[in-house]
Amino acid sequence: MSLETVTMDRINELSQKYSVPIMDTLMIALNRYGIMMDIEDKRIRFRLKMLGSEEVYYFAVCVNTFESPFTVDAERRLFFNGQLVGRIVDIEKDTCDTTYFRRNKTALTLNSNMRSMCHGCTFCGTYNLDPDDRIDMSDEKKVHDFLVRFLKENDVKDLEHLLRVTVCTGCFKDEKDLVEHLVMVNNVFKEFGFNKRIRYIGSQIRSDDAMDYLQKNLDYFSLSLTVECFSDREKRMRKEKASLDMNGIKGVLDKAKKHGFSTNYLYIVGLDELDIFKEGITELAPYINRMPIYQVMQNYVIEHEEQRVEAAKDLEYYIQARKIIEAQYAGTELKPRSWENYRSLFYSTYQDKPYECIRI
């Protein structure tokens, strides 16, 4: 049940108070509250065109897991408290996909170790999605055979056009298995013309030895550390992930930077009080060289609402978080990229300027 009455007047009030476009405030709210819709799926992906905008944005939101002010009718019109605000198209059921494109099909996300088998973090809903990822990619031949099928299904000749392959996947037995897997994936992808960057999203790469191995065997590497939150980590996360305290997080990011890797982290907005959030991102700023990915907390299941701190049950919290992020990276070249984050705080503007970016 909603603990806040979210009206258009409230949207207008927040937009004016924080100098955030009404459209952006609505889309932040859409991420936070999800939608009510007459379908069985609990999470969907779609393209959205807001009224008054020519831009098309991409979303992944939860369905019927919160008493949301957003509804979608049979004609795929999006309403906010009964007022038409946009239209959605290309609805897909959100699953633990094995592989999907981003950045106008020049970046690829590879789920090569079955994300649906990963459990333990209280706020994560991946394991609640349908597991369309039960494909074995544990050795070179299996990855090769998968790519042959994948290219044929997508009518793609080779992978020479790809700028980045992101391995976003379930947990490995240990760090050694993980880094060997990354190098193996890179070697197989090279057979299909790929010659750019391998990126890993996760928290299992920590040691200098592992980073030395990646530096030696990969031409380009990016580490996106799954930080997720700064407080109550031992309660919220599986044991291995929670074992990284703030000093440990800094240490991993610092090692990655010193190895010449592209380095950032992922964070879920809604799990920490804003003063803790502000302090944390300030502390980590010297240890990154790419914009972190700040994702709005979503309710994969109804019970997830109780994972939020009390302040994060109010829409204003997310607008305030947006302003904290803009202030933190003012004067730097770091800025968000829409195609990296479908649960974003930024849409038509960033730091009060038009925000143009590849969206999907």
C-alpha cells in the first residue's frame, strides 16, 4: 500500500522546488512506484514516449507489486492518477535473459553463469524473475556454440561492431574461476571479430593477483563493483558480498584504477538515509573514473517496500538524491548514460542542462 499520496500537484511542487522537469519527476516516480496493469507478469520492459516529448526512453519496472498511481490500459496508454502522460510500446516480460543488446546494439550483456541461481541479497528480485537463462556457457565450445545460435537468431554476421561485452552473472565458486571465465569469454568472442572491452558487474574480483591476470590477458577491462548500499550491509547482503566494508570497497576500486581499468560502482537508491548516501558517494569519488550507476529501488515483490529506509518511501527522497549526485559530480566529466541504467534518476536534463544520450 502507498504510504504517500502522490498527485500531480505534488509532482508540480517537487519539480518547482528542485528545478527538475515535470517529465523527469514523473519518470522517477514511475521507477519508484511501478505500474498497475491487467497482466500476470510481475515485471516488464518497454519503450516509453511521454506526452510533449519526441524522445523514447526505455524502462524496466515492476507490475502490481505496489499500489501505484500509474496505470496502463489495453491500448498501452500510460496514466498517472487517471491523467494521460504517455504511451508504451514493445512490451516484453522481464526475465533473467542470457544475452541482450544495449547502446543501439553496440554493447552486449552476457549472463554466462545463470543469474537466476544467485540468492542472498534481501533487496534483489532477480531470482523472482522467470529464469530464461539456463544455458551452460562453462567452457569455450559451449560459448562458441551459443554465439553461433545467437548471431543467427539476431541476423548478425559477426561481433566486430561491439564496443563492450558486459558479463553480469551469477556467483562463481571463487575469484580464480571468475577471472578465468572472463578471459575465456573474451577469447571466444575474439573468434567472432570482437576486439574491444570486457566489463564485469559484481563483487568477486578483489585481489591484485586477479587484476594482474586480467591486465595481462585482456586488452581492455572495466570493473563495475556492486556496492548497492552503505549501511546494514551485513543484514542486507549474502555473506561474501557483505564482507566488503567501506575500506574494502575503496581498496578494490583503487586497485582497479591503478591497473588502468575503467572503474565505477552500482548503487541502489532507497536503502540508505540521504546523509549516509551523500557521505558514501563523496568518499568513493576519488576511487572511480566513470560515473557510478545509481538505480532507483524497485519492489520486485510486495515485501520489498519494507527494505526502504522510511524517508525513501516518499518521492521527494529520490529528487533530493538526484540533486546530491549532480552536486557531487559538478565540474567533472562524469555523467550518467541512459543506456546503462533503465532505473535512472536522470532523463531530459542533468545538472540543469539538456541531457542528450543514447537511450536504449
